[in-house]
Amino acid sequence: MIELRGVTKRYGERAAVDALSLSVSRGECMVLLGGSGSGKTTTLKTVNRLVEPDAGSVRVNGADVRAVPPHVLRRGIGYAFQQVGLFPHLTVGENVGVTLELLGWDASRVRARVDELLDLVELPPEQFRARAPSQLSGGQQQRVGLARALAARSEVVLLDEPFGALDPPTRDRLQQWFQRVRRELGLTVLFVTHDMAEALLLADRIAVLREGRLVQLGPPHELLRAPADAYVAELLAAPRRQAEAVEALLRGAGDAGARPDGRTRA
């Protein structure tokens, strides 16, 4: 579905992506994971030609993306990112439908698809269609951005830190929602994050990048069982430490609430 072969992108003397090869199967969610400067976002953007590689090739559905005009390619690939990028002068419905209008859909068909998508992202159209982006919470704006990414019935979706700016409860809800929707729709997803916990929860496979190179590729359980090197092990250590700290706090809270006879204090 998505295939990168020997992709390299340089900025001056620095290789942001260095001879990277990987493939994403149909219906798979692959997470690109790594710290700042690891090449995650640059790699993602080579798929929809927001970044043109200096060497190598990128294919989507077997076709070299260089053979497709960028504006045509991007209309067929869903794309959402952390800043959302909603047009402030357009309503929610207009934001979701903008790609469809560019594709030449008639007004009634656009409206029906917009309403379908707003229902999908759990924003009832009768309540949200006419709202301005400024009237939405951060989580609601992110849902609108995801609805727009899905508008043209794209099978391939690129997501760049889509939940990174959200508060933890909203982020957790949207992660669960995303897992359900992408499986229902059979989406092929390339997902960028620096958060190992998010990667472990969402990925079918994780591609760990460092300085533009692939360090390890595999399903979450494989990384947990056998990290390839100290870098991957350190990325895994953070969520483990956090989980252990929370567990200790919960045990402490339970102990503090118990009476000497073992019964819970009122």
C-alpha cells in the first residue's frame, strides 16, 4: 500500500532521512517513532510530496508518487497534523467539505458526506455543521481535522502527532475512537509520534527512527520483548517508569485508606 525504497532527504550536509526503506500493508497502522530530529515528519511528508526526497522512491498502491501531480496526489491521501489547520473563516461543515468541492462534488453530495463524517467523528451535524472553529474545544477541532482527512474516502491516511496538543483525558478518548474508526474503515495509516506509550497502544507495527535511519521495525510486543539497542530500550523505559510510579501511588492510596482491621476508612 505504501512503500519507501532507499529514501534519502538532505538539508545541507545533514541527512534528515538516510536510505530508509519500509512498507505499510493495506489496513495496517504503522507508527513512526523517535525523538526530535529523527526524521519522522520528513519521512511522512515524502508520501504526499510535501517533501521531495533527494534519492529513492515512494509508492502508494504500486504507483510512484512522482508520476502524480502533487495537488492530485494530496486529494487522494488523508492528512492531519497536530495544529489541525482549520480555516477560521469557514464553518465546520465547510472545512470538512473543502476537499470534496475541489474534487467537483455537487452541493447536495458534499452536504451528505459532511454529515456522514461529522456523525462518524461523534459531532452531531445539526449541532456542529454551522459552528466556527473558534467555537470548538481542542478535541473537537482535532475531530474536524480527522473528518476532513477522511472526506474523499481515502484509504491512505497520514497523521502527524494528531493528539499531541490535547489534554490527557481528551487524548485518551480520541485514541480509543481512532482505533475503532480506522479498523471499521480498513484504513492504511502512517502515524508519527514521539510518545512510546501512544505508539504501543495504537500501532500494528512500530518503526523506530534515529537520525533518519531505521533502528527497529516490529509489532509492539516484539519491541517490548527484545529492544534492538540501548536507544530503543530507553524509549521503552519511560512508559514503564510512569506505569510503575502510578501503580505505586495507587497502592499507597489504597494503604492510606485502610483501617488496622483491614476495612476501608469512610
